[in-house]
Amino acid sequence: MQNLRAEIVTRGRAAAQAVIRAVYPPQCMCCDALVAEEGALCPKCWPQMPFVFGTCCDSCGLPLPGLDDGSAVQCDECLTLARPWDQGRAVMLYGDKARQILLRLKYHDRLDHAKPAARWMARHATPMLMPDMLVAPIPLHWLRFLKRRYNQAAILSAAMARELGLEHCPDLLIRTRHTGTQDGRGREGRFRNVANAFAPNRRQMARIQGRHILLVDDVMTAGATFSAATEVCLTHGAASVRVIALARVARAQ
């Protein structure tokens, strides 16, 4: 009987989805062109999406020249800054089409973009995975959360954890003060702005100790936010921290 009910539910959902697609056919994530499935890019937009392929910085995901021979390399910025996390990746460079997707997800309630974006992030995160890894987002301050109504990093991290079959903790960290926007700040200003801005959630502290943590955010610029959050995790007993962003700004201004 349970199997029959499950089959009826499955068929009902499939029928409803077919009706929705007939009325609202899938469109490209970046334009109005029709595509074969939800979360796809059309042939025109796909080559314009600045995905990071091949050799990249092992710490921040910035694409680098040369052939990928499997060895870990770092960009000049990461060699200078000595990142506190072990490895980092980014799916694409910030700008043009990538910026369009990010702004829609972040400010225009296009949460349908999260699932395909999370699939991209899962593929890029795979080389960094560790046993018993815990996925967690960079948190928003509660004032910004009230204004935006959701944390785009948490939406992405949840979907990515499902793709990878990993444990997810959306409230592992909290943002202790409202830091405002990082836009318009130089590198040093970005690091000062988020210094001591994060803390572990007391209810989740036991989940940090001895765990490999994968921190998720939508954009990495100077890496200041990831650094501050990483230091909190390591201070409270994390075995290691790795980070991934949907997009990487090529150079901090």
C-alpha cells in the first residue's frame, strides 16, 4: 500500500510539473531564451559565462596560466596573505553574466538559481572533500537577514551539501555585529571591517570540534570574510577549513 501511495504521489508531481512546463517553459538563467531544462544556460550565454577551468590557485580558486598537472599552486595574492584555510575554490569570475546570476539570487528572490549554481559548486568542491566534512554558510547579521528575508549563502550551501551527500549546518556560525557592506573598501579596510565579526553558535559548538569544515559564500573578493570565519572555526577546534565561493573577484580593489 505504501509503495502504491508513493507511486501515485510521484506520478502526481510529474503531471503537475509537466503542466507547469507547458505554461511556463524553462528559460535560460541569464536571458529569456527557451532551454531544455530548468537551471540551464542557452547556447549563446554558456560561452559567455566566466567559469574557472584548468589551473587555478589552490587557496582562492583564481585561474592561473599554464597546464594543470595536478600540483597545488598559489597566486601571488595568496602567497602574500597566507590564507588561514587549507584550500579554496571558486566556480566563476565575478562580472558580466556571473554578476547577473548573483544579483538575481541575492536581491531579486531568484532562488531557483540556487540549485544549478550548487551543482556547479559541488563539482568544483569535489577535489577538496574530506571524510566526515561539515558544510556551513557564511552567516548574515540578523538585521540584514530581516531585510533580505534569506541568506543566499545558506541557500547555496544547503543545496550543495545535498548534491554531495554531506552534513549541513546552516547556523554553525553567527555574525556578532552588523558590518555593513564591503563594497568600496580596500583590502585592509575589508579585513578590519570583519575582524572579530563572527562567533560559533553555542548550540552548535560541539559540531565544530575535530571536524573538517567547508565554508560557503556567494562571492570572494579579498577573502577577508572567509578569513575571519575560518579563524573562528580553527580557534574552536576544527580539524581544517576549506572554502568555496560561487564567484571570485579577480583582484581586490
